[in-house]
Amino acid sequence: MRRVETGTWFVMPAILLLAAVTIFPIMDVVYLSLHRKLLIFGISEFTGLQNYRFLLQDERFWRALSNTIYFTGLSVVLEVVLGLALALLMNRAFRGKGLVRALVLVPWAIPTVVSAKMWEWIYNGDFGVLNYLLGTKVNWLGDPFWALHAAIIMDVWKTTPFAAILLLAGLQLIPADLYSAARVDGAGPVRLFRYVTLPLLKPVILIVLIFRSLDAFRVFDAVYVLTGGGPANTTETLSVYAYKVLFQTLQIGYGSALAVTVFVCVGLIATGYILLMGRKAGLR
Amino acid sequence: MRKGMLYLAALVVVSYSVAPLVWQFLTSLKMDYELTRIPPLLPEAPSLAHYIAIFKGRMFLRIIANSALVASCTTILALAVGSLCSFGLAKLEIRYKALILGFVLSISMFPPIATVSPLYLVIRAMSLRDTWLALVITYTTFSLPLSIWILTSFFRELPDEIYRASRVDGCTVFQSFVRIVLPLAAPGFFATAILVFIFSWNEFLYALTFTSTEASRTIPVAIALFPGLYEIPWGEIAAASVIVTAPLVVLVLVFQRRIIEGLTGGAVKG
């Protein structure tokens, strides 16, 4: 009995900190979202579900939601495909492999703000190197179609290394015997990939999809710094919209309702993946 | 021939990864009049003028110091609190272990935007706005899930016998944690430290919300809000980017093995 108590002491500081700085605010944000709260005027009144009712009619919210879904879907798919290609390459034996692996990790380590500023300069319509290399004259960040895709390309550049590293670890867990056995049976590289690599890598691919989807759905820095949500809100994601409502127009109540919505969406995505994993595990 | 293809692919991948950074470095060396001209791609007469400009007035130094302090304090605190918790979860008898780990993991999925407004109000009420402390507490908490997850998997790999033997030899639980288990888990400890440091060095949303002057402003906020009188000072932004990125690139080149261990130890094995 005594040992149970000791263990609890070890775990307690972490649990307390997590409760105070994450659980309490989450409950508080739900509470705030039921209020009309304007900081500058000192207004705070309980309005029930009023904010959520407003949210359903708010076109800017629906726009932000669809931007966020599009951003998440496209960037995550690209990251997993490119990440897999990178991982397959890094899994091969060649001289200088360690250096290649380290250099590939560099974009992951750079602050998102820095990479956003970097790409903003690359995308610059007048003096950007992208236009120079392509021989075009496009105002990438000022164009409603290109701006969101520009943000996606930047995000893919920044986070593919993370996907690649996890997938590489997954590749290394696949026993080499399986490949030699399949080769003896006459399988070429394509069939090896299709019938050995891909099925065995599935659990890791799923993990990468979860991590990346949850992360991409709450995207803030990348978009806020690169485009600020513009032009004309065409790149505004849910987190960026919520942030602007909270801290630029200082509508804490409505902003909190938007924040709660992000939280609920992320929860739904996570639950979806967990159910998917559970079903896969059950079938086996 | 096949080897040649492999090297070509590696070359393409590496260029894709580092080219934007190299471009930023070249930009930082160009004079202002060269920035509005392309071609040429390379600076005609490389100049350190932008680097000298950002260090004028000591403000940038102060901001680097803020970032370094916040990231270091966060790393130390997160490792202290996180390793205690992980040791408990890996080696001691605790009820609801799986539940606690699940709880910790689910917190890592919380979107920062969902907690930023209540935390801001609390921090304002406690007059902690624009202080390091507000950032350190927040960052420590949000890096706990990752730290606990990685450290627990490292502690679990240590044989239970080592821990039990030290207890039989008369160590208290805490002594055997500090003297026996911690030194053996040093690689995991190190991997976690690097990841937490990078996270705190790079964090933007909370820093943007909680800081307001150079008393506590960190590098990402300073770069995002770079002041420009008439136009965006691209040269100076580039110079500042190079300076804050350099330590990270060094970290990655030197400790890539540890970083990869940390990233994968938490996710793929677990």
C-alpha cells in the first residue's frame, strides 16, 4: 500500500500542472463562449448559446472552416506521399547518408515564423526568386487562388521531414527476411513495395496521418505570418479567425466560441482515427 | 548507374530542403538596392550591413536573451517534472496507469487557440503579462505530454532488476531514481531536452499574446512584427532569420541521431 502512495507523489506535479494550465482553461473557454464579453467596455453578460447561433450564420466562419479543411487535407496528403519518398531514399545505403538525413531535418527545426518570412520573400511578386525561376509575374500571395496554395506548399516544405523521419523508423522495423523471401519468389521492386512495404508500414502511416492532421487543422503561425489570412480572407483558417476575433476585435465571447469549435473538430478527427485504428486492429 | 541515380535523388532532396534557407542567407548579405533587382542571384559585394543594423540599440540582443532564457528554463522544468512523472509511470505501482498516459497523450492534441483566451485572462489578472514566467509555465505544461511520452518509453526499456537491486541496497525510491535510473536514461533525457528546447524557442501563438514589449518578447514574435518605417525591411528580416536559425541548424547537424530517437521513440515504438 505504501508504494502506491510513493508513486502518486512522483506523478502528482505533472498532473497538477496539466490540470491547471490545460484542463481548467478548456473548461473556462467553454464558459467564456456562453458570454458576450467585450474587454474594452468591461461588458460581460451570459447569453447562452447565442454565440454559437451567430456562428452558424457567420459566412466568414464557414469560409474559414472550408479553408482549414482544404489546407489540412491537401497538405497532409502531400506530406505523407513526399515523406514516404524521402524515407525510402534515406533507407538506402549510400555514403553521406547521415549528412543527408540531418540536412533534410533542417526545415523541421526552423521556427515557423522564420520559414513564413522566408517564403514570403520567395513569393514576393516584384522581386521574388520564384517568379524569376519560373519566368512568371504572379503575385502569389495577393492572388486568391495561389495564396492558400502558397501556404500549403510552405507547410509541406516545413513538415515533410517529420513525416519522413517517422516513416523511416517504420521502414527500419520491417524485417529484411521478408524482402529476401519475396525476391526469391520473383517479386520486382514495384511488387515488393506494393505487397511488403506498404501493408507493413500501414500502422506508421496511420500514426503520421493522425499527428499531421491534428497539427495542420490547428494551423496558426504559418498562415498568420505568411498572409495574415488575406487576400480577402481567402487563406484565413479557423485558428487565425479565432485569434483575430479574440485579440484584434477583442470579442472574447465569440472568439472563445470559435476556439471551442476548433477544439471540437480536432477531437472529432482524433476520435475518427482512433475508431479507424480500432477497427483495423479488430479485423486482424 | 543505380548508385548514380541514388546520389542524384539525394542531391535533389537536399537542395529542396536547404535552398530557401540559402536564399535567405544570400538576401541577408545584399545591400538594399540589390534587393529590388533580380537577377543577379548572388550578392555583388557581400555586406554585413543588415547584421550590424539589427544589433544597433541592443534591442535584438535583449530579445535573443529572452528566448534563450525562456527556452532554457522551460527545458529544465519540463525535464524535472516530466521525468518524475515518467519514472512513476514506468517503474512504480500506480493505479490507473493507462488512464494517466491516455490523459497525458490526449492533452497533446489540444489546439493552442482553445486555451489561449482563458490563459490570457488569468495571466492579466495575476499581472503576469509581459513576463518570462508566464511563458515558462505555459511552455513547460504544453511540452509535458511529449516529454512524458518519450521518457516513459526510455525508462521502460531499463530492466526492472536494476531499479529493484538499488532499492534492496537501501536507496529510497527518490535516491534510486536520481542515482541509478536517471544516469542510465541519459540519452532519452537528452533527446527530450533538445525537442523541448526547439519547441520553446520556436513557439509563436502564446508568445504573441502574452508579451507586449522587449521585456519578454521572444524571437519569433520580434521577427513577425519586424518594424518597418515605409516598407518591409527584407534584408534585416533575413539577417535576423539567419541568426536565430543558425543555432537550430547546428543542433540538428550535431544531434540528429538524438532528435530522431526522440521523435520516433515517442511515436512509432509507443
